[in-house]
Amino acid sequence: MMFDYRLLHPRFGVEVVGADLSRTIDESGCAEILEAFETHSVLLFRGPILDDEQQLAFSRWFGEVQVSFSGNQSGATLFSRQSNIDMETDTLMPPDHRQMKYQEGNRLWHSDSSYRPLGSKCSILSAHETPPSGGDTAFVSLRAAWDGLSDDMKRRCEGLSAMHALSYSRHLTGFSLTPEQEAEAPSALHPLVRVNPVNGRKNLFIGSHASHIDGLPVDEGRRFLGDLLDRATEPAAVYAHAWRDGDVVVWDNRAVLHRATPFDATRHRRLMQRTTIVGEAVLTL
Ligand code: OGA
Ligand code: MN
């Protein structure tokens, strides 16, 4: 092994110690990192702040980088920017700014791009400016969530699929997409139970984009999804990452949920830069 690993949470996530992403990592280093990613679902790297080229070079080891959704400040590029800083003026955006309202959706547990037909394999988020307190990103493992279900609940999930839609999760925070954005973000059906293509580990696949269950009355499906989400995100299951400038976190969008947490956005700057890797056809068992 080239690197050392420190557990972030008893059930998932590791810090990779000794890998400097601002330098080129050779093929065997990357193979080790990719294997750790499949095993642990969340990887943390601490180091100097990455520039965009360095982040793209690292991201491409995981697969094809997705073009971002147009609602984001960096929309229609290879980056999504999570920030309270206006890119044009470099000043803080007021809380009622449409971009701030759009980003409120990040406070709900979600898997990035699960409303797209291929979803996302993983996201890579780098911290450029972090507030003195708050603004953690919280994660839960959907493998742990699956393992924790009773046999009866597991049987109820098998064979079901959920419809994921960005307009649904945004509606939960009182935000409406424009008609053009609605057309750009069609909904997608994904099995409730999926399997990691490398190691065969099973997990639940839910989150706030999941609006209802195919073939069930909307209310009933929604209640079932809500119940599963509550179980998956119980406090002991959560790893909350407290960011330092230069941190990079890679998370498996197929197998974890994440959400943003509040900070004083009217006083402090926060700038995070995300690349998102295109997903793959889902394996079920
Ligand atoms: C994201 C996201 C949460 C955060 O980048 O996909 O949900 O804490 N970020 O900024
Ligand atoms: Mn996200």
C-alpha cells in the first residue's frame, strides 16, 4: 500500500494519508485510491487548495466529468460551484438571491444527479474558502442503511423503483425551476436496491430527489421513502465533515447520501468547487 488510511466513521469513509492531489498521482497510486473508493464510499484528502486543472486531472481517474446543471452559478461547465459569493462581483449574495434559494436544496439528503438517467458515480468537492464554524457536509452510508433493515423491510424494497426528479426536491424547499430548467432536468427511475459493480455490496438507493415509487399510490410510496430516509439518516449513522481549506472529499453517489449544513452566510465566505462523474447503468441482483 502506498497510502495510509484513517477511518472517518465506524461504518464508512476514510482519510487517505500521504496522497498529494496537487501533484500527479501515478497509475498504481490511482488504482489504490479507486479501490479504496469502492470499499469505503467516502475519501478525504487534506492538502493544498487544488486549482481547476488539478481537480479535473484527478477527477478523470474516476470517469467522465459531467456538464453541470444550468441552475448552478457555474452551470453548463465541468464544475458546480457551491458558494455564497457572487462570481461576478466577489461579494456575498443576500439570502433572498435566487442562487442562494436554489442552493437551499443542498440541505436535504441527496445523491447528486440522481434525477438523471445515469445518475452520478461520484462527486469530488474541493474546499477553497471555508467559514470559521458551521458549513459542514454530512454523509450517511446507504450500505449501512440496507444492512440495518429487517428482512421484512428488505423484502418490501426488492423489485421496487423510485422516480427521482429535481423539480420535486426543489419544490420541497419552495423553489421552482424555470420551464427551460424543467426540460433540462427530466426525471429518472432507479431501483431501490442496487449493487456495487466491483465488490457486489448491496445498498438502498433513496434521497430527496426520490418523489414516489413506481406502481404505488404517490402518498403511500412517499411515506415509505420518508420512512426509509429517516432510518438511513439517524444521528449515529452520520459523518459530518468539518472542512479545512484545501480538503478534497470524494463520495460515491451510488452508495451515500449527503447534505449541506448551515453557517452564517451573511458574514462569512464559503467557496467549494465540485466536479461530478457520470454514472453507469444500475446493477440489481
Ligand atoms: C454538493 C453539495 C454540500 C455542501 O456539492 O453536491 O451538496 O456542503 N454540497 O456544500
Ligand atoms: Mn450535492
